Amino acid sequence: MLPKLKAAIQIKAIIRRAEVAGCHAFLVRRGSEEAGALFLKLSRLDGTFTVLNQARRGEGELVWTKPLGNSADEAAVSRYLEKQVRFDPDLWILEIEDREGRAFVDEPVV
């Protein structure tokens, strides 16, 4: 199984990649430095969003999944993320504003 980067390091890298591409990324919710899961909220700036969360598959390969599918409105995303915070108060939420909906992550999005 591959080790997982600490969320704070991963977030800094994603923010930097987004900025280099001319997009905006900002931390919506700070979680636990040691154990917090990371959720990405991708805004296409047209009222639609995609949520990504990390998961492991097969032999421990790290991937990003789309728990709400390819597109959801802001109300549905807010409800989903609020529910996740109640389940795991240590989680992090990073929002990326990009008309193309890019996540700026290395791992596959499935």
C-alpha cells in the first residue's frame, strides 16, 4: 500500500497547480493535520459543481471518486459536505474554481 501524503501538503500542491493554471483554489474547511480526509469541491463557475473524495482500490491504489456524479448544484453539494463533516469532523474541504472542472491531482479520477 502506498503512503498517503498529509492533507496540508497535498492541499498546498493542489492550490499551487491551480494558480499556475490561472485558476482560484481556496481552503473552505481546515481539518486534522494528521488524520483528515480531503474533499475537493470543483466549481465550474456556472452553478454546477463536482465533489471528489479520496479512496483506495485494489492493491491500495489512491484514486478520487465522484460521490455525487459528474455534476450537482451548490445546495446538493452543501448538504453532502455537511453530512460528511458530521461523520468525520477532521476532514478538509478545498474549493477550486475552474470553468473546465479540473482537479489538479495526480491520482486517477474514477
